[in-house]
Amino acid sequence: MRQREVRVSDTTDNAIGNNIRAVRVDAGLTQVEFAERLQVSQTTVSSWETGNSQPRRSNLFILLSEFPELTLEDINSEKNGFARRSLRRSGDSRSEYAPLLGRVAAGAPRDAFPVEEYVPVPHSLHERYPNAFYLRVSGESMNRVLPNGCLALVVPESEVVDGHVYVFGTGSGDFAVKRVSVGEKLITLSPDSYLSGYETIKFLRGGERPLPRVIGRVVWFTMPEGFRL
């Protein structure tokens, strides 16, 4: 299987978002935890990472104070930024790549599906999630956190935790990506989009309609080569 380098940043316009996301993931923080440290909302962090907005100067000052090992170039630069450096640490070894799979059917093992190619994984993520794989995201229902066309890195898991984004298998053999809210009586699968009109699905604990098969939890995304927002 040939290996093809996938660029971390699709254009210099989103270099800052890619670098911020790389810093957050390298620190092992969720968007909520990262937002609390920077004194902003999770929505604001999501908007930075997807390139829909850029941090103010005051936000950058707080970021650099919270992570004193960083420089402005780590955040602003595409060529020499933190995201690019994180991939450089990975080297060219196959062990630092994750497979990009085709469609994923509910209940079927990951190895049952063809590998399209191998995509680089930041070193810190590979160490933390050695069994992770990529899926290609299609559609706008999760565009606040996962832009249409991105490659989402998925960690195989069978249980859901409140507030995280998960991939679910569908009866057609495809997959759906939703943010999960876990309550005492209900489990809710919600879109996370700047656009309206997407459906929220609720499942009653112990009800007749079971929760779809959980494929895994999304922990990272990157853009394919040549992709433009």
C-alpha cells in the first residue's frame, strides 16, 4: 500500500487553527478543557480550529502564558508551526501512519474494510491511540468541529461519554458522526453545525429503540492534500 504525505494545513489561511489544534491535542486536552484554560468558550476554540475565525491578540497572549514553551511562530506559521513540527517528529515509519478506511458497517470489525491509503498521525496521538484509523467526513452537519471533506481520526470504542464526538454505524453500511449527550434517562445524538435543519436523535435508556453501534470516538482531524475550504 503506497504512502502519501497529507499536508496538515490546506492553505496558510488555516495555519493558526491547525497549530492551535495540534497544541491542544498534544497537551491531551478536550476543546472544553482547552477553552477553560484560555478563558473562552468551546465554540470559540472550535471556530479557531476549523478556520472560521482567528484568535484575538489577547487570546494569543493567554495561550502563550499557559504554554510558555511556545512562540508566536509556533502558532502563526504553516511551515514552522507546531502542527508541522508534530508531524516531523513522526518521521517516515509506517508505525506513525494510520489507515484511511472505506465505508464502515455497523458491528463489523475494522479489518474487514479496505485501506485506501496511510495518512500521517502526529507523534503524540500515535503514542496515545496506536489503533486509531481515519474516516472521511462528508456533509455539513458537524462543521463546527469537523469540516466537510476532512479526515477524522477515530479511536475504536464501544461506549459513549458525555460531550464527545462519536462515529456510529448505520444500517446501510455507512457511518454517521454526532456529538453525544448522556443523561440519566436519555442519550442524545446531536449535530454540531453552523447551519440549521439537522436532526437531533434521542434514545431512551432501556427503550425499544437501541443506540446505533458505536464505531469509535473522534480525537483529531486533518485535511487531505489540495483541499480548500
